[in-house]
Amino acid sequence: MGRIDRKVAIVTGGAQGLGEAAVKRLTAEGAQVILSDSNSETGAATASKLGAKYYEHDVRNEDQWEALVTDTWDTFGRLDILVNNAGIFTSCPVDETSLEEFRHVLDINLTGCFLGCKHGVRAMKKNPDGAGGSIINLSSVTGLRGQIGGAAYTSSKGGVRLLTKTVAIENAAHQIRCNSIHPGTMLTPMLQGLLEAAGDQGPAIQARMESQLPLGRAGEARDVGDMVLFLASSESRYITGAEMVVDGGMTVGLPF
């Protein structure tokens, strides 16, 4: 018997990376998972591989959020878990960041999360027997501190952090929990692609990066997937509004 048997979950941006890891852990523990992503080819392939249902979805579009949640409710009669994972990363000094780029990052990372919370809460309030639910928002260590080149990205992830706390306190009486996850350096396809693009310098860059992490290594997507599963399960039933940092000690201090 799985830890979240018969639960129904939506994971946005689930085609690869941290989202894929979340889908993998949730399906393995018994949940019915709807994997949403704007990349239909990769998303459909990942969903098929992991036993999830794929839904093409732009998290910036409120009509698509309403359709996704309505379809989930009509199919399963409940929504227990929502993982707001979809996001993009950019790096640019504040005085070189265009207004268009700033708004684009916030639209996906923060507005998309807001719309998910809005429609997720509405659905979870209707769950049978007042069961409530668990909303899990993917922020970042940069949602806790500044970062060079992070004018847009850190703003969006800091916003996710405080949005999470607001959703948590507003909906505690409905037994709807909301927590944020703050990953540090993770060996996702995005980071691996950047290291590969560096050619022969890639291994040295990775070694230097990992030497500054107290645990001495970058994280893996499954480390975040495990945290998603914990927050989705009854094991975290008394946790809401919390910041779950998964960073190998990155925000604690330098290992020297």
C-alpha cells in the first residue's frame, strides 16, 4: 500500500527535471497524477512512462487552469495534491534586464503559481468529507536571499515564498495546507545542459561549484521529489506555511 493511495494530484511543469521527479514519486506511492506541461511531446512521453495523465497547459492562462481543474474534478471527483512546479530561470543584472523579460519571468513563476493556488483552493474546498488538501509550491534558495543576476528570478521566487504563507493562513480552517520547497544547486537537465555547453571546462566548473556546498555535492531531482512526497502525504499533516530547504546546506554557510 502506497503512502498516498487513491489521492489525486496535479503537477505542473512535470515533463522533466524536478517536476518529473515529483510525478515519479507520487505515482509510485499510489496517486493518480495529472502531469501538466506546455511541451506536449516531452510531457506526453513522460506521463506515459510514469503512468500519469498528460494535460497540455500554459500556467499563465487562467482559462486553461479552470479547464484543467474542472477536468480533474469531473474525472476523479476530488483534488488532493497540487504541485506548482512550472518555472523558468534567467540571469541578468538589474540594469540590463528589460521590462519585458522581468514580466515574462514573473508571469510564469509567480502568476502561474498564484493561479494554481487560486483554482486549487477552490477545488480542495469541495473535497468530500472536508478532506482539504496539500499545495506544494516550488520556490528556490534565491527566494530566501539575493543572487547576482537574479533581479527577475529572485523576485518571482521570493513572491512564491510569501504567497505560500498567505495561502496557508487563509485556508488552514479548511484543512488545506500550503508549503514551499527551496531547492539549491540541482543536477537537473537544465544545469547539466549548461555544464555540457561549457565543454572541457564543464567538469572543473561542477567541481568548483560543489566544493562550496557543505555536503560536497549537487542535489539530484529525486531529493526534491522525496520532499514533494513528504508534503503530499499525511506524514506532514501538521506542517503548513513552512519553507522546506533542500540545498545540501547551501544557505547555512560556506564549508570553509
